[in-house]
Amino acid sequence: MKRLVRGWLWRVPLEREVEDEIAFHLEMRIRELVERGVDPREARELTLARAGDLEQLKRICLDLARKRDREMDLKQWLGEVRDDVRFAIRQLRRSPAFTLVATLTLALGIGVNSAMFALADATMLRSLPFADAGRLVMLWESRDAASRTPVNPVDFLDWSERNRTFEAMATVVGSGHSFVRDDGTAEQVAALAVSVRFFDVLRVAPIVGRTFRDSDAGPHPRAVVLSEEFWRSWFDADDSLVGRQVKLDGNPYTVVGIVPAAFQLDLPGTGTPGTVGLWRLLNTPEERDATQRYAHYMQVVGRLKPGATLEAARSDMSAIAAALARESPSTNQGHGVSVAPLREGVIAPELRRTSMLLLGVVGFVLLMCCANVASLLLAQTTGRARELAVRSALGAGQRRIVRQVLTESLVLAALGGAIGVGIGAAILKAAPSLIPPGLVPSTIALGFDRRVLAFCLGSACVVAVLFGMAPAWQAMRMTLVQAMSLDGRSTTARGSRFRGALAAVEVATAVLLLFGAGLLLRTLMAMGDVDPGYRARNAVTMKLGISPLQDSAYATPESWRQFYEAVEREVKAIPGVRSAGLGSALPLEGRWYGQMFQIVGDPQKPAATRDSAGYQIVSPSYFQTLDAPILRGRGFTDRDHEDAPSVCIVNEAFVRRYLGNRSPLGMRLAVVGMGEPQHGVEREIVGVVSQLKERPDEVEAAPHIYVPLAQNPWWSVSLVVRPAEGSATALVPAIRSAAARVDRNRPLTRIRTLDDVGWEATSRPRFRALIVGVFAAVALVLALAGVFGVLAQSVEQRRREFGVRVALGASPGHVLGLVFGTAARIIAAGTSVGLVLAAALGMSLTVFLFGVRPLDPMTFVAVPVLLALTAAIAAAIPALRAMRVDPVVTFRHE
């Protein structure tokens, strides 16, 4: 720094240099003329006249001088860079093992970080793939600031007509249709039922045909829009398909257009995760029915007008909600409107938290990779002390040597970054099969694009500086005398301490990641121990649904009931079937309906503030098939048909929350059923069933009401079948045939065993635990590699000391203790810091935990024990090498 400052202070300004040069030439010319006998005054005037405009001459010289300096500096700099790169490549080729280990270490860190950056970029940074996506919002009904519920159709119409801040609004409802092929076979297709303005709100242009128009709407709309992927895979991209009819659920629909494959809108609550194949229009009622304000099933998206802000939209919708509460107090009293950016509605908070968690984990792994490579480079730079001393003696300054060391780091990082790009691309290509279904919405696409590539390049540059600074700092701190006095096989005490500090940091990071992985693993184990409420294990489930179109073959709830009862009879008649039952939802599936109710005889509450409970529709044999015990009273029987007295069964949580110490049997509930009159149907409680879990991470048991399928048919149910013996999946072909005998246009979908349902329910916690656990194991290996490197070099450095100790009578155990003592100090320092950080991490992981405390004592004990055992293995080889030091051989080499 002193030389640098002195050079700048003593440097002659370029302007002064040019002035001195011009003055020198003028003076020389005047002197020549004077020597020839010209008068000095006349000689000066003659010389100045010949020189012309001196200011212009000065400007020309300055420009030339600056250009010369730039060219010389650039040429010199490029030449030095070229030489440094060539030398760095030669150095790396001379140490192939070091180069391979360091390159793969960096490639791993950069590759996994680029893949996690792609996930975080898609979920938190990048805008949604829609035109002017910043003006798109989602709207919900709400009872308080935190709640968000789907919208009823009448409220949606009022919102659309009365608002002042939206260009347009559209509704989305999950749907599913059986598509009938030309050969008569049917397959289920994921679909959405939408309002007319849906594609206009999202500004999606068709690639063939058109999207929906007002003329397509009506009580029985028959227009459908297909996705490009569905069009190409099912119809071979036939342009003539537009205007023709296809059969959905046995009914003819007219294809009006094809939209690009890149367009997808996966909204929570639609029940159709994944790629949507088609969109159809929602049925438009001929007149508004006030009872429809009780039916909350629509997701609403809107586009703000130009210049309208989110706050203005919230104020506008709050005023509309207040007006509706005054006009319809029985249904809208206390109801508000929640407005949020569409991104917030599409990307669930769980996904954003998971992205941040994984990005933080791989970030720590990358830092550990940098520390390991820095330790390797530090050892290598110290081993080249004589070479660096010779370069310094030949005139290379400290800046030049430091730049050479940093160039080697950059070349190494470039190699690691190039391989890391391939690793990141491979991870992203395999991501769809690794990420649990439904975690990442189909609206966003994960891919290796220019943003991810730029992140890889930036990461390579940053890590090059990070792991290159340590050896560069050491080279700068080492004097010529120190370097020449060192043996190339040894290292300085200062470098050894620094490498030990790096190893301790790696150990602390490994403790941090191991603790997080331990908490997530314990959470997964706690979920696996949850009692789902049923004892059946060998059972197969499948979705059996129909489309409730008014003019279809199933236009009334009575036709739905007949269809389901016929399927159940056919399935029960299959040889080998022990039991079969129907239910509107499955345990652990997390997709249960909720309805309002009142206890008959208790003080009545307004409709808008009534209590609600889970509402399930089941056949009489449903609980028997699940082997879910009836704790009190009785289960449903065939006598609970549509003309019999209305009955229901409640679960244990319902009794605890709403009935207290009262006996539930014989009590009556006014329950708002699915599609029933909205004042509610009075049902007598005839039994109490065990607690069937909605989700494995259910913290508080949810209350539920079960009603007979015959008394409240619904258009979508699940079929559960238990075999008398053998595997349940072996019955699937026979079950398909039985359902086809009733109606071949209604295929069975989502065929899974009950164990599969439970496995899928824990897929997201398992994914988090697996990813964090894998990287925690990688961190542990990196930390132990760092400890091993420090101990191995320490043993090499202290070989003479060990020889002296052995010669003076030290036992092998004493030498062994010295090596293990060094390892213990590193491990203890790293573990102490890591556990302090882990305590803070545990609190931040609370949102991911279930059944385990953030400061779990078992995890706190298990992590240090695991680290101590593995560290002992890592220290064993250097320790054994120290024990075998022969004083005679050591002193002979010395």
C-alpha cells in the first residue's frame, strides 16, 4: 500500500509531461537557430511561427499520449492475464488429484445452488407468465383478516357489476370430465369450469380458433377450449377440430379454440392440481337465487384497471361487502372481501417457505465447499513458498503474486462452474419426478434458462474470490526471508491455525444442518406414528365421479344415488371382495367439505356466524370397510334410505367441542347439507365414530358430521374396497369391469391403496426431510474432510516433534492423544458454535415441525454424538500415522 500511494503521489501528470516535451523541442530549435547566427528574439519568433497553434498541438499530443497509455496498459494487462491463466492451468495439471477433488467439490456446490435458485426465482422473484401480471389479483370472501373462503355465485355477480377498480373478473371451479374416444373408451381429463371472461382477464390468445364469448354462455353451455398439449396428444394437432364436437361425460361439446401449452393456472381449492387439458363454461343460472349465497365454491381472479392500486381495490371491495351485508344480513353479515396479488394466491406460503429453507441449506453447503477448497489451496500455496519467493526475488511484487494466486482460483472456479451448470440442469430436469405432486403449481415452470445460467456464472466468480482470498492473503503476508527459510513440505503455524479455524467453521455448519435434518426427520416419524382412526390397511381406493350437468344422464341427485348404489352392488358381488364402501373424501387426503350447522334447542345464531364442521357423505358400509370403530350408538344401515328419518353420525372431536358433557345420542342437528335447502335439515345423531384424521399433521382434531349417501347424494365420491384375502390391487381390473357394466363413460380415476394415500399425505414433509438430510450428510462429509486435511498436514508438520518425543520415551498412546487432542479442539469449537446456531434455527423451523419441539433434547444429544463418532474415524488415519513415526528415519531426513 505504501508503494502504491508513493507511486501515485510521485507520478508526473501527463499534461506537464507534454508541456515539458514541447518546451524542450522548441528550446532545441531556438538554440540551433542562434548557433547559426540568428538573433535570439528573432529565432524564438520564427520557431513559434513554424510550430503554429501550441494549444492545438498540446491537445493532439495529449490525445496520442492517452491512447498510447491505454493501449500499452491493455496490452500489458491482457498479456499478463494470458500468462497467468496458462500458468494456472499448468499448475492444476501438475496436481490432478487436487484439481479433481476441488473441481467436483465446487461443481456440487454451484450445481445444487443453481437448481435451488431456479426454484426460489420461480416462486419468489419472477413474475407470473401472464401479460401485465402485476395487475392480476385473487379475491376471496373472509370473516376476519386471516380467513379466506371461496366465493358464492351471487356475490361474484354483485362484485362484477358494482366494482370501480377492475377491468373484469372471472371465476374458476375445479372440474373433471371423462373424455369418450372414437372407439368408445373413456378416460378422465383434468378440467376447469370458468366464466366467459376468464381468458380475457388473463389475456390469453388462442393459437387456433377463439376463446369464449358471451354468446357461448347460458344455462347449458356447450363450448369448450382445449390446451395445446391435450390437442396434440389426443387429436394429433388437427386444425379442423375447431368447430367440431367431442364427447365429455357422454354429452356433445363444441371445440371453439386451442390455447398455448404454456398457459396453465393452478389455483388452490380447485381440486385439479397438475396440467389442465380443457376449459368449459360454468352453467349460468336463468335468474339469481338468494339461496346460492350459501354455496361457496368459486375461486375469483380479476384484472385491475390501469392506474388502479391494490389498496384502492381493497377499499372498493370493502365498500361493496358492507353494502351486501346491509342488503343480505342473514348470509353476508360479518363477511368481507380479501384481495391479494395473484402470485400470493397461486404460490402457497408453504412453497415459499420450502424454497427459502432449501436455498439456505444449499447456500451453507456452498460455503462449506468454498472452505474446503480454500483449505486445499492454502496448503498448496504454502507448499509453493520457495517458488513464490523466487518469483518475488526476480522482481514480482506482492500485487503480481496475489493476482497469480487469484487467477488460479478463478480458473478452478470456472472448471467447477462449467460442471456445475451440467449438474444444475440435470437436477432441474429430474425435478418433476422428485418434487411431491401439487407442491409446485403448474402455472410456474422450472427450467435452466438465462437467469439460472447468470446465477451460475455469478456464483463461480463469488466463490472464486471467497476461497481464493485465504491463499492470496497468506502469499501477501509472507516475507521473502520467511519463504526462503521454509521447507516445502511444511506449513507455517499461522496457516495451520487458519486451516483449523476453517475446519471448525465447517463443523459448526455441519452441526447446524444435521440438527435441522434431525428435527425434520423426527417430524416425519411423528407423522408416521399418527393414528389415522381406521385399522384397515389392505384396501384400494379410487375416485368415482360424474359431472352434474342438468341435461346429462345424471341430472338429479336421485340419479347420482342410483348410479353409486349400482356400482357398489356390482363391486360387492366380485368374488374375493370382503367389503366396499363409498365416501365423499378419504382419511388423510385433506380435501374434506365443511358445512354449517346448529344444535336444535340451543340459542339460534345468524346464518353468517353459525358453527361449521366437516361434512362427509358415506354409504352404510363405509366405516366397516375402513374398520373404523363406532364408539357409541350405531352405524348407518340400509334402512337409512332417502325416505327414512334423517340421521347423522358425529366424531369424538365434535362431541368434545360442541356438546361437552351432554350425551350426543338422540340430539338433533340442523345441518346445511350439500345441495340441500339452506335452512338446514334436522338430523338425529345415532352414533359416534372414531376420529378419522384429515391430515397426518393435524394439530387439533377437527369435528365432523357424517350423513348417509342415500339421504344426501353428491356428484363426487371415493370407492374403498377391501379384499377377503390377498392383495387389494389385484382386484382393480375386476372393479373396473364392474363399474363399466354400470356406465362405461364414467372411468375410475386416482386408483391408490390406503397406504398410498397416507404416503402421499406425508410426501411434502418427507421431501423436505430427504433433501435437508442428504445435504446434511454432504456437509458432514465435507466437515470431516476438512478435519482430516488439517490433521494430516499437522502430523506432517510435527513429524520432527513426534520423533523427538518418541526418542525421549513418549508412548504411542501419548502421541495418539496429541493428534486426537487437536481434533477434539476443532470439533468442540465447531460443535459449540453450531449448537448455539442450531437453537436459533430450531425456532425458525417451527412452521415445518409436528410432534417435536424446536429445541428437541434427543436431537441436541444425537448430533454431537454422531459428529464425535465420525470425527474419530476421520482422525484415525493421521493419528495412526503419527504413532508410527520412526525417530531414526525422521532425523535422517532432517
